[in-house]
Amino acid sequence: MDFLIAADTDIGNTRKTNQDSVAVMVADMGSVPVAFGVICDGMGGLAKGELASATMIHSMTAWFRNDFPSMYRSGMEDGAIRDVWTSIIRRNNEAIQSYGAANQLSLGTTISAILITPERYYIVNVGDTRIYEIGSTVKQLTDDQTVVAQELRYGRITPEQAENDPRGSVLLQCVGASRVVNPEFFFGAPLQNATYLLCSDGFRHKIGNAEIMDFFNAAINTDADIMKTHIRQLIELNKQKQEKDNITAALIRTF
């Protein structure tokens, strides 16, 4: 298995700052390529959301560059990934909270990250950034940690009610603004000739699975330039549809 990667971000139509942060990369573990992507959405209404998201991105990418190679060589286990990512996220939660307290600020960030080896994918999620798997269908791999998503899972509201619920952006937890963060993890076998999409909520408010499949299916994304072009086209479509938030997406295409 090998990988193609692309990413793009946009401040959007109304925001004064872009509080999203994104990183996607491929590393060669001997003769085995491994892909890693992470996206963070600094909390929109909270001061310095861009600092919170950038801080979280920096910690995760530093882990991938500096610590992951030895971890990979010693053998990958779900529990080991769970432990180290939970530690990184909770350490950043404390650091961001301390910074906010010292500067009389409220700031926080979501995080969704995916590590893909030829045998397995590893996903962590806090908040409502999302990761999708695009094969023969579009499959959401993460669960939104929002009040509305929780109400929907418990059957207290219908999907139609969820679409217009004013609590749609109210998070159950986020890094930096929650007393304790409990990340959610997902594991599975990656698909060959598929696309993995990481996106902020601003990317998917105005578009649905049909557009995601049309633009991001593996058959038409045959090189990184095409992938980036398709991301940009959907960003512009979101802006034409009057999306108000920052808009960010990253793609990892397997082949």
C-alpha cells in the first residue's frame, strides 16, 4: 500500500481569522509507507482558537516525526496508540487551560487524527471535526461529540430535527476548554484504492455525501495535484453556499 496526500484551508466568508489547523504527511518506515493526518478546529467564538489548534497540531506532528518510528519498529498495538495519544491530548488540554488562565482567555480546539499503515488505521477524535472513508460508499468513521449528535444517538430527536437544531455546534468536550478530556478511538483495516477525508465542520455544513463521493472518490483522484484541486473546488462550493465558518480538508488516498 502507498499513499497520495493533499490538503487546503480557507478563512471562509465571514471570519476575521482562520482558526483551523491541518497537517498531512507520509513517512517511510524502511520499505513500508505510513500516512498520518491531523485536523484541529479552534473554537469559533473563543479567543485565540488558532493558537489552540496550532498547539495541538504541533504536538501530534512532533510525535509522528520523533517518536512514532521507534514505536513502529517495536510493534504496533491499539492500546499503545491509545495511551500515547491520550497522554498528548490531555497534556495539551492542561497546557492550553493554563495559558488561558494566565492570560484571562477562553480557548480550545477539536482534534481528529488518523494514522494509516498497510494493515490498520488508528483514529482519535475529540469534538466535531470528522474523518470519512470513501470507497464504494461514503462512511463516517468518527462520531460527533456534540449535544445534537448525542440527542440523535439516544433517539430523543429525529435526523430532520437535528438538521435545524440550534445546538448543532455545542460541543460535549474540546481540548483546552474541558476539565478532563476523554478522547474517542476507532480502529480498522484500511481499504485499498480508497480516500480518507479529514475535515472541519465548516467543510461539511453545506455539502453532503453525494458531493464528497463525486469529488473525492479514488477513481478520479489519481495524483496529489488533482486531489488538491478537488478540495479547492469544494471549498469554493461551500463559500458559494454561504458557509460562515473556516473551511478545511485533507485527503489521504490509498493505492
